[in-house]
Amino acid sequence: MEGLLSKVDSEIGKILQEELTREQKTLSLIPSENYASKAVLEAQGSIFTNKYAEGYPGKRYYQGCRFIDKIEEIAIQRAKKLFKCEHVNVQAHSGTQANMAVYHALLKPGDIILSLSLAEGGHLSHGGKGTLPYKYYRIVNYGLDKASERFDYKEIRQLAKKFSPRLIIVGTSAYPRKINFSPWKEIAEEVGAYLLADMAHLIGLIAAGVHPDPVPYVDVVTATTQKTLRGPRGGLILCRKELAPLIDRAVFPGIQGGPFMHIIAAKAVCFKEAGEPQFKDYQKRVLSNAKALAKVLKEKGFRLISGGTDNHLLLVDVFSRGIPGDRAADLLEEGGIVVNKNSIPFDSRSPVSPSGIRLGTPAVTTRGMGELEMEVIGEWISEILLNPNDEILRKRIRKKVEEICEKFPIYKN
């Protein structure tokens, strides 16, 4: 297909090849990125791209959906088995779309949502300024405990009792610790709120059983399929069966038209892959690699938010070493190491130039790297950030990065 693309549109074909080269020759430590398998990519680029299929299996608004229905049913059944849940919607186009659908299903304009502050690790789709939920719902934010930089259940309970939210969201984009869902359920039940777990980052760990499972505790789980789950870019909703009609109607016709059937086919493949024994081994290595990387950075004097990590990511305060997060990310990219700038809890700096960087191990673990490689990568990160004016050092590390990337290719022939 790449050869054909280059013939039909050499300009786009060239850019795709350049991106492949970039990915092959750099280390992706962005925790929300991963590498989908060739099987997932094949399904995503399949003949299902051609088909419109508004509606749900057996209830389509278009003819010719016999095989479309089979694909979606398989995806649903595989997800239900994988996550041990009562109902699954696989049509959401993204994690944000999944969240919008939940709001549309369960809330009325003006209802209160209690969610984690964006500045302390929440997500835009939980009611950040400028977003649709911020416009239509009343957003109340909880934060983290200043000393531990972890959830402060006392404050969360107080806010819930004070504001009586209709929906409580437990979910983060930059929280390096395990989430215990039991106290969240208690708080939600005390105030009569729905409880949503946004597991966009953690869903692969949950599938493998190496992170606490939210399904028994919450009303709805939303997720993305492209992060730790290693699938295509897309959304996913799990819920109790009594909420199924509301959720399904909220997705279609509520906020979406025709589903992306090629993406749903790819989701079905990734659910199958996530059900294999080697997927659990992979997620265990994601966790051990994150701990190994954290250990090196701590030894080099960097402050890690909450003191370390229990999951696939770590949040590092680089400004305490005199480097803004945006500059740190730029310097590391020059050295072939790709991370993202990120605000840290109680950050005094702007989100445009925050105090932290966010790192994760899913993608490098997919390449086959282990704890020894994490120790080396941690050394490289430290060298670059502790010597920000040494351009020659960054060039030398870049060559070493390319060498290690050659040993651990993204796709083996």
C-alpha cells in the first residue's frame, strides 16, 4: 500500500515515510502514545473504510450491513469478556467523544460535574475552560493533597456534600498512582451522584489485571483504545445494563452520525490481542519499566510528583532544577527522546511553559525494551537536562538513541 500511495500521491507518501523514520529513530516516552500492531493497522486501513452504517447491529439505516454487523458484534462481545462488564458501546470516535456522550446521556444543562482540576492532572474533557461541558454544565473541581500530591478524599467528600453534583468523575491524564475506586463509590452514593471513571490512560493495565478494576464500583467507564490498550485511535464506553439505552442513544443519534467501521474492526483486533496471555506480561513490564526509569531520575536529583509511580507514567518537576517544562521537552527531542511538557500540581507557571514533563513507558516497552534500557534512557535524560547548554552532548546522545532504536525496531519484518 505504501508503494501505491507514493505513486498516486508522492507528496503524502513522502511525509508518511518521514514520519515512519522519525518514529523508528526516536524514543517515544509520551505516556498517551503507543504502537499499534500490524494486524490493527491492517484492519484500520481495510475495506470497511467504504461503508456507512448509521445505527446499531440489526438496526441500521443503510442496506448492505450484514458483515458490518458481524464486526461490531464481535468487537462488543470481546470487550464485554475482556472487561467483565454488562454493556459496551464501541462507536465513540475518541475518549472525549465518549465523555460527551456520557454527559449527554446522564445530565441536563446546568447540572454539576465534580472533576479533577486540569492544573492538577485532570483532562480538558472533564470541564476545562473553553470546552463544551464548561459551557453547558456547572464544573466544580477537586484538587490533590499538597503534601502527598495524591487524591484528598476528605476534600472530595466535603465538595460533594456541599455542591451535590449529578456526576462525579474519577480520571486523570497525569496522575502516577493507582486509583482505589471504593472510596469514590462511597462518596457518590452518599450524595446520590453518578460515578464516571475515565480510564483513557489506564484501560490497558485494567484489561491485564495489573491495576484495580473500576467496573464493579462505577456506573460508567470511558476510555481510549490507542494508549495502553495498543489499538487504533478511538473511544470506548462500558456501563451497567440499565444505562445502556441512554448511553447508546447519546452516542447515536445524540452526538455522532455514522460509526467508523474500519476503526471498530481494528478495535475488535486489539481486544483480541489484549485477551492473550502475553498482553498481561507486556503490562507488567510497562510497570516495571516505569519504576526503573523513576528510580534513575530520583537518584539524579529530580523531584517526581507524589514521589514515584504505580502505573505507566511519571511526572517530573524539572523547573526545580531550573528548566521550564517546554524547554526540557525541546532539549530532549533534540537528543531523540520525545516527552511532553506538563503542568504539575500547584504549578506557579503557565501551562504554555509549565514546571514539569510527563514521561511514560508503554511505547518503549512495546518495542521490547526492559529495565536495563530504562536505566540507560534515564541516564541520557539526566545528562541532557543537567547540561542544557551542551549541544554536542545532545548530538552524541541522539546517535546513541538511534543505535538503541535500531536494536529494538517498532515493526520487525
